[in-house]
Amino acid sequence: MRTFTRLAILLLCFIVSGSIAQNINPDLLSKQWKAQWVTVPNEPNNGYGVYHFRKSVTLPTKPAKFVIHVSADNRYKLYVNEKLVSMGPARGDTYYWNYETIDIAPYLEAGKNTVAALVWNDGDTRPEAQISERTAFILQGDTEKEEILNTNNTWKGTRNKAYAPLTGVGYSAYYVAGPGEMMDMHQNIKDWAANSFNDSQWLQTKKVDNGNPKGIANAFGWMLVPSSIPQMELKTQRLASLRITKGFTAPTGFPASKTTVTIAANTTASMLLDQSFLTNAYLTLNMSGGDKAGISFTYCESPMVNAGNTYRMVKPNRNDVDGYKFVGRKDSIIADGSANQSFTTLAFRTYRYILVNITTKDQPLTIDDIYGTYTGFPFKLNAKIQTGNPETQQIMDIGWRTARSCAVETYFDCPYYEQLQYIGDGRIQALISYYNTGDDRLARNALNLIDHSRIAEGITLSRHPSYSPQIISTFSLWYISMLHDYWMYRNDPKFVKDKLDGVRQVLAFFGKYQQANGSLKNLPYWTFVDWVDTKGWDFGQPPKDRDGNSAMLDMQLLCTYRQAAEMEAKLGMPAYAQMYTTKAAQLKLTIQKNYWDAAKGLYADTKEKATWSQHTNALAILSGVATGTTAAALSKKLENDTSLVKSTIYFKYYVHQAMVKGGLGDDYMSWLDIWRNNIKMGLTTWAEISDLEHNRSDCHAWGASPNIEFFRTVLGIDSYAPGFSKIKIEPHLGKMENVSGEMPHPNGTVAVNYAKTGAKWNISINLPIKTDGVLVWKGKSYYLKGGVNKLVI
């Protein structure tokens, strides 16, 4: 395999596979597969290893349709006649193990055809998000004609001993996104997917299990389910520029265009490549010669500088490179001296910068090409806003890049360090998907995975999939809020109704820790709210009083009871709706009694009234404890009171919502200083927290909330009934006098235009046909019909 290209054909295949996923042979959903899970004999079950599997068949004619289903543990890349046609499996757990469905007919020919798979197991170094049983591969034909490719002992396999894992990022950090690769080209198996390859020395594969669709066996091994998401996008992405070179002279145009570079024999050289923005991509290096030369790639979000010791790093302006360190995840290659050597990473890498270090021996090394192949969930941006201010578009663009970088087979908290689907992050990411794309497939997948993660106590895990269980109890409440969001913004009531039993279990868990007055006491597990480390906070957990009570936890529970009551009243059981409504009423009275300080006009973080925060007072508004003039006064304090503990970029989502609810929405564009500071510091995605010199993630989609609020707050477009069946338009334009935009809706598109001429506003609002709504303008309501509405106010 020389390159990772032919992407147009590849993407066509992925589109085809997505369209047939709902037309799987029903027998494969309810009966044991004829295909077997297979592995290479005499290799470890769970250790690190990279394996090749292949089978050649002869077809009398080119088929019009040839559908197969494929999966592996840990991961696979599937090739048909050397063309990459599928990657996966989409991450899940062993109780819901995904397989991909692909029509490979476009890649088959009359005569001999070879289907080959690259399968790897990262062993103990696997990503935290990778759940695993053991190394194995399975391929099942959809009907009898395709069963010629079923995996069994007619397949052959071997281990590629060229690979070894490289772990860590070179400094102290919570890094769990998987290893880099050490590859010795002298041991690499070349052209292994070609028809002409001689596999006579490979072993017959060995059965390790039957192919069992979920529910038909005893839940041992992999419970197979069809993947609910499409294949990931792949797109060639040239590296933009060369920032630093040592030990060689780079030709003009390198690396932005395909240009040959030669490193002389017995030379130590290095180069710093700059993508110009953070990305997720598979790196490909094509090279010739350079026997025994060592080439390493260090993938970096940014330059770094030591802060007191080697293991504590901070980040300067992300555009500055001179004099700084570049440390991070690594790949390393030893060249074998031959022509046409090629290396492509097994998994994608996250980087803006790549530091390439090269040491040649007695033979010069020629780099024929180096480039990336971008990957991510195939979202399409279907929203736009025009304010006349380029900054708005810049913030929108960076937010979109951040959201896309944190969305692959699941939502990610961050692509570089963890690649874990956390609920707190996922709620905001899902709303970005609704508002910017109208594509809810990844959100639905996230809600399913989180629902699957519930433990016997009733609470969900904080993140899933994850092979190490972690519980953030507050995130289980945000899961219910995330489900409520889905109910309000997507027209899929059955999906939500099916999740209500899980909602009841989560709330039953919290009910065990409520005192007689409804207040939560000593709520277990990690009660994370925001990355705040000021007085009273403990590793992101809010202050608690001596009795273990916290205003923030009580207020979040109150929000959740109200949302659960709304869903139960419409979709579930009236008894639960009444119970949650009663619990919410009691809790509201308790919160008011315990935490309100009339003299300060604020809600305290605890009954002891020792600390005060934006978080508590924002949740007071959002939970409905504070209403009317009290909410309006609190909003002004959230905006102006510098004595309050400030939220970070993540919790600004809730603080801004509260201030809008309190009547300050016209000020929204003035609340974006954190994002402006990110831009000034050279970030091309939004950082994890507000401290821009921190040594953690430069890409956290929980900070991309402006991509929601530009539409919900500024343009004013919001759901006014479950399923977005009615639309509320309540713009907050501030000082802007000519603003327009549009966003996707389950029934079409919502488009608005606001233009001020003199003292009058010319307003055009286009709603999807058969979807009505209301315009709220300066406190007055105007009925809106489906289609075009024009008003002069």
C-alpha cells in the first residue's frame, strides 16, 4: 500500500454503505452468523500486535451488488483489490459491538479479487475509549452469494512484526488516546493486499468465537449490532508550511505541494511542519533509500516552554515557534533503503505542528511526499450568520473547527489527550450539531451509549465508551438535560420515550441522597461542576457545607426534576410527572431558604454563606428559583459583580443562558472576551479552560457554545415545543442594525433577516412549510406562519 489516497472513490463507497445499513438481511440480526471470529494462531490474545488477513476469490462476472458486514477487535482497515473501503468498528462496548455494512461491488472485477484487512490491537496501551475482548476479525456476507467471503479457516493471516508501541507525550499529563508507532521497514510486509501477493507462508486463521448478533447468545464475547453512524470523512490535507529547518535545504513549495526532499547520508536534520490550524489526520510519509535512517514525528497542538521543571509545561502564543519546545505523541520509523517505502499511521493523529527529526546513516534518504488525510464525522455546515463584523465569522469558524475536531465516531472531550465522550461536553456538542448541521446521528449515538453505561445503582458513567469506569454524578443529571434537549429540538418522540426508564433510575439514585427537605447530602462520586480552583472548590467540585450540602447540586437537581416532569407528562407516566413536580416544588422552597442572602441579593454556594459564584446564581435563574425582578437583578450581578467566582469557558454556556433569561441578551456579543483572548493567543480551536498557558487541551468543544448562541440568542431562533414543532423567534441584536442568518430545522430551514431603516425594522422570517411560530419583539408577540413572513415594526 503506497498511499492513503483514491479518496473520491472511497467516499462514494462510504455513502453507499450508509444507505444500505438499514437493509441488512434480517437473518443476520436474529440468527448466528455463518462467519466466525478468527485470529492468527500462536499469537497473544490481548497483547499489542498488528495483523494482516486476506482471502482471494474468483468471480465469473463483475457483480452489481456485493454486500458484506465487517468488524474487528480492536480496529480494522478493510481493502478490496488494494483500495481502502471501510474503517472501524465504530466504538462501543462488548454488549453493543458495532459492525459496518459495505457494498464492495464497485471494487470487484470479473476474475481474481483479494479482500484484505489490517487489524490491530493496542493491548495495554490501547486508548481509554477502546473496550476490548481480544484480537479478532470477522466478515460476513449479506446473502448466500456473498458468503464466499465469510471468515473461517479459508482465510489466511500473519502478524506484522515491524510494529511496536510508543507511549506517552514526553511530559506529565493525563494522556489516554493510544500509543504512537515504532515501525522498522526492514520487517514490514509490503503489498500484502495485492492480488499478486504470495501468502503461501501465512497461516490459516483460527476460530475464536461464533458471530453472535446481540441477544441470541449468553452475552459472552461480542454482541454484534449494526453501526448507527456513517463512515468517517477522509480528505487529503496538505501541510501548509515549513517553519524551521536544520541540516538540509528545503525546496520551494515544500510541504504544501508534492516536492522531493533529500537528506544527505550521515546527517542529522529536523524540520517543523505547520498545518496552520489544529486538525485530526492520518499522516502519510512516502520515501526511498535511507537504509537504517531513523525518522521520528512528534505531533503537537502548540509550542511549549518549561515552567519550573521538565514535566510541567505551559503554552505561549500558538503562532510563535522560535526558542520553544515541541513535545507530544510520537511515531518513529527505521527506513530499509528500498524505493517506494510508505508509512501511514494506524490511527489518526491530532496536531497543528509536526516536528520531524531525521538521522541518516550511509545512504541518503529521499522524502517523496508527506501529507495528511483529514478525518472526522461527516458533518456538513448548514448554518450561517451575517452581522457585518468579521469577528463574528471568525468565532463561528473556529467554533465549527473545534466541534468537528471533537466529533469522530463519538463526541470527544478533546482529540489529542483523551478522545472520551463525556456527558457534560456532549450536551453542548449535541446542541451545536442541531444548530449548525441538523444532523442528529452522532447525538443519538451518544445518548444510546450513555444510556447503556448505567450501572446497578442507576447512575450513568460520566463517559462512555471507556474501559475504566468513571462516575461524575452531576453528569448523570446533564444526561437527562441532554435527552430533554433532543426531545425539544428533534422530532423523535419514540427515541426519547424509550429512554425514560433510564431517567427514572438516575433520579431514583439521586433520591437516595435527598434529606427530608429535598436537599442533597453527601452526594457520592465526583461532583464536578467546572474547572475552578478558588476557595472552597476541590478539583472542580463546588463548595459544600459541613452537612455535605451544596446550592449548585440542589439547583441542578431541581432543573432536572422539571425537565423529567415535562417529558413524563407528554411521553411517559403521569404519576412520575406528578412526583417530579412535587419534588421540584419542595426543593425550590428549600433552596430559597438555605442559600438566599437578601442583604447581598445573591444566592450563596452553601448554607454557611462563605462563598459566592456565577455558577450558583446562574443555576438559580435557570432552575426557576429566581424569577422576574430577582432574576433580572441576578443577571446584572452575573454580568458586573467582580466578587463572584468566575466560570471558565465551559460553564459560560450556562451563565450566558441565565443572563439572557434575565433580560440581558442584547449584551451577548460583549460577553465573548474569553474567545477573543483565545484568538489573540493564536488558537485555532477553543481551549479547554480559560487559562491560555495551561498544559492541557487546545481543543475542547464544550467551549464552542457561541455556535449555538449566535443562532439561539442573537438571531433568536429556538424551539417553542417538543420536536421543534413550533418555533420561537426572539432576537437580541444589541447595537447591530443589519443581521441575517439561517439554520437547519427538522422540517427544513429557518431563515431570518433584520434590517433597520430609520426608526423602523424590516423583518423577514422564513419558516418551514407547515411549521408556525411566534416572533417576540420588545415584549410583544407576533404570530408567524409557515413560509415567508414580512413585518415592519
